Amino acid sequence: MGAYTKKEIMETVDKILIDQLAINEESVAPNATLKWDLMADSLDAIEIAIKLEKHFGINITDYQINNMVENTVQDLYDMIGELTS
């Protein structure tokens, strides 16, 4: 998986979600949905995507950003894994 391990991806995604959404670490679980469990909205998705793009040096499409809030944290890990491989 590219230059990043699964653990590095998970830790970075978790940190960005915690910082952006002002939530506690325990809230971030692989099966948590961004919209319903973590209360992210479309603006949050854009901000999260920008931070992920900068950190990992990737490009997240508008389609991926638009669907991000409907996804789980695990979906986000998987997406970043695919984009960095």
C-alpha cells in the first residue's frame, strides 16, 4: 500500500476527523458514519478532503467528496488506501 501503512492512514484520518469535527477519540470507530454518527456536513467533508489531500499528496474527486458524509470511517480509510497505492 504505497508509502503509507494501514496504521498510518488510520491514525491520520482519525486525527483529521477529531480536529475538524471537534469530537473525542472514542467517537471515531470504523463503522461510524460521518453524517449520522459524527455529525459531519458537506462543508466538513470539503475541509476534511482538503486536509487529506495536503497530508497524503492525493486528489479526491468532487464525486468522492459529495459522497463522503454518507460513508463510514472505514470507507474513508479504504478510499485513502486506494488513492495512495
